[in-house]
Amino acid sequence: MSFISAHVLDSVHGCPAQGIDVTLLTGEGQELGTATTNEDGRVTELGPETLESGHYRIIFATEQYFAGRELETFYPFVSVDFSVQQEQGHYHVPLLLSPFAYSTYRGS
């Protein structure tokens, strides 16, 4: 299992957001992994099994998802910056998404 996982829920349609490309980057912008959300809106493997403590970024490519639903969006990408403490173990980053708003939190 990777150190980072993610989950995207489409809050307009009340369903998982399948087919969103997700990229994990270091705080300096080095790519560590990519994946695409599955039928449950989840990415279970995103990057390595361990990460050093530090700053990281996940980018969710949302524009294509909404275009596929024939919806305009204000957010072509959602970028979530966060800090990792290696000793805390696995990190899960959920995203609640609509064309004109989003929210995120540290999941479990």
C-alpha cells in the first residue's frame, strides 16, 4: 500500500468521481506518482510506500471530468498542499467536488 491515497466525491451528482487523473508531487514539484480514480472515486496507490516528513501536493485534474458531464467548471485543477509526518503513517486525502466549489480534509 502506498503512503498516500485519495478519494473524490462528486457532490453535485452524489456519486464517486470516476476517471479523474491524480498526481502526487513533492513540495519542490518532483512527480512521485500518478493514478486515475476508479469506479468508487478512489486512488489506493499513489506514490511510494513511505515518504519523508515534509510538504507535498496532490493535483486533481477536474476539468476533463466535468467536460465529460457537459458541465463548465471554475477549477480545471484542484491542488491540495499538505504536510506529512512520516511517523504518523498512511495519509488519505478526500476531495468533495462540484464545478464551482470544493473542500478537502485529512481522512483516515
